[in-house]
Amino acid sequence: MEKTVRCVRWGYEVNTSSDACIDAINSYFQQVLSYGRKRKVILEAPLYDKDCVLGSILAAHFLSSSDPSRANSYVEAAASNLEQSTPYEKAVYEAVTYLISEDRDDDLAFEMHTKLLKRFPKDLASLKRAQLLSFYMGQPDPFLGLVQQVLPANQEESYIHGLLAFPLLELGRMEEAAAASRKGYEINKEDAWAHHCLCHVLQHECRFKEAVEFMEALAGTWPSCSSFMYTHNWWHVALCYLEGGSPMSKVEEIYDHHIWKELEKDDAVPPEVYLNALGLLIRLDVRDALDGFEDRLKNLAVRLTNQANWYLEWHLDILIVWALAKVGETSRAHELLEGLKFRLSKKNKKKQQVMQKGIQLGEAVYEYARGNYEKALELLGSEFNAIGYKIVGASDEQIDVFNEMWCQLLLKTGQSSTAKEVIRERIKARDGIPFMWRLLEKSYSMEGNAEAESSARERAKKLESCYF
């Protein structure tokens, strides 16, 4: 069929001979924005029109991490038809090709997406790619500016408000983040990312019961979400129960029915599901509450000895190091750490400098899991703040477990005075977490301050009884 100009959902022109190709592209955009399970629908676009540049380059991006050689074939197909493509297609091609290139510069990749969105501000799929890029750069500021740049063109689009909420909450602007989340939710009750962002805010404000009630009322809309989004929202719910001091049975129930069951499905398990499983279990370990979960951790670790799950994400690799070392698979944990160092040594100098903190964190977690607390504390240092390690690809909530680990290391190595001051500062920021008051109680006990110890204990008990 003869090529003609057709428009995708944003109203931008694409050169293709096939309505079905456009339908597949639009379905893919919807799946990306809704965190749907059917993003592979983009692979249908080149079947309907192998010469469509947009279909080919989006298929390449979809496959870039799981099947690089096949992704390259789609890049080549797009390149061979570039002369026939529209300005919009060319802009997406250039941004995506660089994004998936070997040893890219993240700042330049973000800049290219910024330029793309200046010309085509309604392309929320490109905005979503930019969000992920800024997330792995650990820099919410530039992304907030980018969302605000395109916001006027997208006011009635539900997904823009969840995209706006996330950098706001990462920057501590919780009231604005809550308002943006609620606006997205009001436009589209099934926007799982908006649910997620509002839960972040409620969780940060220690409104655990409210967060749980909000999320569980909406959980029926999540099964259509990707395995990552489904398990990540349940991870947040489990964390609210855990931080609020609820009975451990609630955490067990969520892990068994909403995280492990997702891992047992026949289809391929996305690595992010392991991230959510491990992210919950390491929280239990840091709280000395892993009793009763050891078999679950061992079952998980068996899967994580498979190197197919390694070197996909820094955050995941660090948690795998912890899990393998914790269950006694120290040689495999060490092998993964050494592999990370080797791979980093092949990157450019800028990337090596940035990601050195990732190696340091991995080594500290390895020692912590083995019970070498002095060594772990030495690796983290006396001024540790996990927020400076977000470059591993973690939200504030995900990375904070390493701050909790540091507090425990101070206590486990007898540095009660330093621990006490650190814990007090954490309580100033969020005073409604029973676990922090329990750690403060422990620090006072170590110092022999019975009155302060009793006061901290009573505060912890009161909080534990008031949420659930």
C-alpha cells in the first residue's frame, strides 16, 4: 500500500501505509502510560508496516534490554527509512537511538528528550522515557522542569499529573505532590501511578492506616498492570503495615499472595518483581524481623543465583548481593560484586566516578549480610546518607532502608551516642515510626539512661497500637 500521513494519539504525523500499525503504536503508548502488561503490542507495528520508522524505533526501545540483537535490527530498519519519515518520527528516532546506544551520556540523552518535547509537548511516552532516565540519574529537579514545560499542553490528560507528582515528592514538596496525585486520580480512577504517588506522600507523613485503606480500596484495578507496578504498589502497602507496627501476618500475606505469586507465574518474570520482593525482605532483616521469612528468602535466592538476573539494574544487583550473602551463598555474592566492578571499569571515566558509590554500597551490604558490622560501617563511613546513593536507581523510600541499616550498624558496633543523634534527627523528620523509637530506646539502654529508655519505649508502644 502507498504511504500516507496518519496521526498518533498525540495528533503528531507519522508516515505509514497501515491503520493497524498506528493502532499498535497507540496501544503501546497506552500500555506505557498505564504501566500495562501488554507493552509487547509494539512488536505488532513493524508486522503491519516494516517501513514505519516510529513503529520500528519504539520496538527497538522495547527490546533494547531483553534482546539487544533483535533491537538493533529494528534500529537498522528505522534508519533505512528515515528519509521518508515525518519530523516527529525523526525526533523520536534520534532521542531513542541515542538512549539505547552503548555507553551513552545520560545528561545528553536527557537533553535530547527535552528538545524533542519542546517541539512535541503532547508526547507523554517520550516524557515517560525522560522520567525513567532522570530516575536512574538520581536527579528529580531537571525532570520536574521538563514536566512543567509540557504541562500547559496536557492539563486534561490524567497521566501528566502522576508524572508531575513523582518529582515533587522526591523533592520533598509533599503537599503539591498530593494535589497532583489526586488530580490524576480524579481524571482516571485507574491510574496506578497516581495511586502509587499518593501512597508515597501518605507513607512519608506516617498516615499509614489512611494509606493502606486508600490503596487496598483500589487494588482491584491493579491486575492489568505490569508485574512491576502490581508488586510495587503492594510493596508500598506492605511497607505501610510494617512501618505502622502491624502484626507481621499482614506482611506475610502480601508477600505470599501478591509478590511471590507473581513470581510463580509461567511467563517470564521481569527483574523489577525481584526488586520488590527483595526490597521487602531486606526491610525485615534491618528490623531484625526476618524470623519466619528465612525459607522465603532461600527460595528467592535460589532463583537469584541465575546470572540471567544479574547486571540488569544497580539497585537490584545490590539487593541480590545482600540476599545471596544472607543465605550463605557468599561466593556467588562476591562473584556478582566483582562482576559489577569489572563492568564499571569498561565504562567512561564520568560513569565510573558517578557509580563508584554503587560499588561501595554493594560492598557494605555484602559485609552487613555476613555479620561483619565493623567492616560494613567502615565502608559506609561516619557521614553516610543514602540519599546520595540514589544513582543506583531507587526512590527516596527504596533507598531509605540503607539509612536504617546504618543506624543499626552504629548500634551493633557500640556507637550508641552517635546512633542516638542520628535517630533523633530521623524522628524529627518523621516522628510516627515505631521502629525508630525502638532504636532510640535501644540506644538509651546501651547508655544506661533508664528514664529516657522508658519514655522511648512508651512512645513506640503507643504508635504500635494506634495505627492497626
